[in-house]
Amino acid sequence: MLAIRLPVVDTRRCQLLGLAGSTALAAGGATAGALPVREALAPGSGRASFGLVGVYFGLVLLIAGWALLGRAVRGPEPPVRRTLMLTLCLWAAPLVLAPPLFSRDVYSYLAQGAMVEARMDVYAYGPSHLGGPLPAEVAPLWQHTPAPYGPVFLALASAIADVSRAEVTSGVFGMRIVALLGVALMALCLPALARHCGADPAAALWLGALNPLVLLHLVGGAHNDAVMLGLLGAGLVAALGRWPVLGAVLVTLAALVKAPAALGLAAVAVLWTRRRFGRKGAQAQAVLGVLAVSAATTVVTTALTGTGYGWISALDTPVSPENWSLTSSLGRMTHRLLEGAGSGLAPLAAPAWHLTGLAATALAILLVWRRHRLRRPLYALGLSLIAVALLGPAIRPWYVLWGMFLIAAAGPDRSVRRAVAAGSSALALAVLPSGFAPDGRQLALATAGGLLAVLTLWCACLAARRGRTASAVAGSTI
């Protein structure tokens, strides 16, 4: 059988295309992003409309540059790790200086940090209890909601609030620096995780760190998921090596940022059991060891931060009425049907679907671990986190990164990676840069920006093709 030689993709062109996209995205976000209240423009204003077009123009260019770079990674001359790291820095740089994008959560982080600094109980009160101008920056749904985050993240947020004196601009920049450190740790861990799982480290970096969702939501949105994933990745690298105890500590710290990372303790237990293979009671000893280390880490961390254990009860945060998760959407549909039928059961529709989603999540996790725990524990963990994100009562595009990060390093074949890449591209287009639900006019503007980018790319491809044809004709006549 003849081998098909794929054309060599110019990595520099991929870098420049993605950089042009992230620059346009950041520039558009300056008027259409999740701006502070005092700087926000009316959505119908000309500058905000132009910015929205610019954001989606840049977003499509960024996705195109990322997809083209994926071809280079799979090609005959793939870029080296250093080149991919440089590409990540290039694409992230414009977003570092942009206002918050696609969410207002960073303002919640800053307000919660200021509450901790002021010795207020963030697990009993929402940011509105803080007083002053900062709570006005928080989205209305979360102004009266206790923090669902663990003591590790609240300690970081408190430090940023203290250094910035809760001033919005410097505080947002500080929270973004924290998120960037998390992304950097993710990028450092991915090649090591991929090598342990028998995957291509370059492909893992491309899918798990250069992913548009990482750039948009972990860098642009400054979400604390970056810190959670960075610590989770570091813990798994340690557990895959010779330090399962350190792995359990780091994964526990990740869970003390956001609770879903606690599933990583199951992977650490499996990896610990592997190291003790053949010894009597190895599995039970590994499980007990992980639980003991995790409990000790939790107690010590909570004592040092002084925030208490209220985050456990605060995990049941409210779900926005327009949330488009599967169970919430089914709950709204069922509510309307029952209400139309005059049934008194209509108020129970959403809670019933949420409970069904939790049961389905537990079942999915059980089935995944039964099948993959021995040979592919990291892949099982990635699939489990995807199930938590997709079947939970609330979903945001960045939630899917919990599982994508691990699937990038541990996915068993190219079809899985292709599906993850396609899903990433679709979800990157799912949220407006302001973080609010769109109306018809904003959807039209976003679509126009995307179509303009597609037209620009098409014209560039035609020009390049004509240039190659002219060069070939000129060469044949010499």
C-alpha cells in the first residue's frame, strides 16, 4: 500500500493567523466584553456592536489558526514542544490585556476575596453583604449567593484583593495572573501525562493547552478552573511517578479550589495500587492511604486559611433560569407541559430532572471506571469529569475543559481527539463576550462577524492558490 504524504503546514502562518484572531478578539472585547459597570456601553450602541462583530471575526480566525496548527501537529514535520509553548504565549498575550471576556465571574472572585480579607463568612453571605462599589460588578444571580469554592482558591482571591485593595482593574489583572499560572502548569503537565499514557505530547499540548476554550475562558475569562486543572495535572504527574502521596496532596488542593477535582483521587488510588502490585491488600491500602492523605491535607489547609468548611454546604448554588444544560432544559420543557396540562406537579419538574441527572452521572462514572480503571485511569477520569459537566444541573463552556484536559493526554485514538476538537470549536462560539444571554440583534452581529472572517479566509486561500499556480506555471516555462 502506498503511503500518503500529507503536505507540510507552515507553523509560522498558523501562529500569525491565531495571533491576528486573538488580537481582533481582544480589541472587540474592549467595547463588547464583560466591562466594569462604569465603563459598560449600551448593547445597542455603535461601538458595542462593532466590538461584537470584531470579537466573532477574531474568534473564527483563532479557531482556524488552531485547526491549521492541528494539521501541522499531525503532519510529517510537526512543531516541537518549544514552538507550541511559544504559540500559546503569542495567542494568549493580547487577551491578558483585554477586559474580562465571556463571563463576569472574575468580579465574583474579587468580591469574595475582599470578603475573606474583611473577615466576612463567604459561605453564609453573598457579595452584596460586602457593601461598596465592588458588588455592583457581580452578575445579579450571584450577588446574594455564598461562595461554592474551597479554601485554597479563596486564600488566593483574598491575597489578590489585599494587594489590589479591591480596586477593580488591578484586581481583575491579578486574578488573570493567577489563572495564567494555572494554564502554565497545565501546559507543563500535559506532555508528561501524554508520555505516560502512550500519546503524542505535541498533540496533547495542541488539544489541551492551545484549545480555544482555554484561551477564551481560562485566560480571557480568568476562571479559577485553570488553577484547579493545573493542580490536578501536577498531582497526576506526581502519582504516575514515584510520589503518590504528593499526588494525593496536590489533587486534594485542586479539589479545595473546585470540588469536581476530587474525582482525581480515584485515579491516584489506582496508580498507587499499581506501585504496590502483588502485595497483599495493596488496593485497600492504597485507598486508605489516599483518603488519609486527603483528609489531612484538607484539615491542615482549612486551618491555615481560616475559612472553615462551609463550602461543603455552599456547593448547592442556584441555577440560572436560562441555563442550557441538558437536565435544566428538560426540566423547563417538562414544566411547561405540566403547567399547560394544569398539573400541580409542574414545580417539581426541574428538581426531578436534576436528580435524574445526578443519578445518570453516578451511573456513567461507575461504568467508565469499571471499563477503564486498570488500563486507562486518566482516560476514565477525563470521561467522568465530562459526565459531571454535561449531566449536571448547570453547564458552562469552560466546564467541559475539566475532562478535555485529561482526554487530550490520555485519549486512546484519533477519533476521540477529533470529536473533542470539534466540540471545542462549537462551544467556543456559544457565549457572548459580555457574558449575558444574547438577543436577536446580537446574534445577527455575531453571525456577521463570523461570516466576515470566513469570507476573509476564503479570499486568502484563493489568493494563495493563485500564487502557487502562477509560480508553477512560471517554473514550467523556464
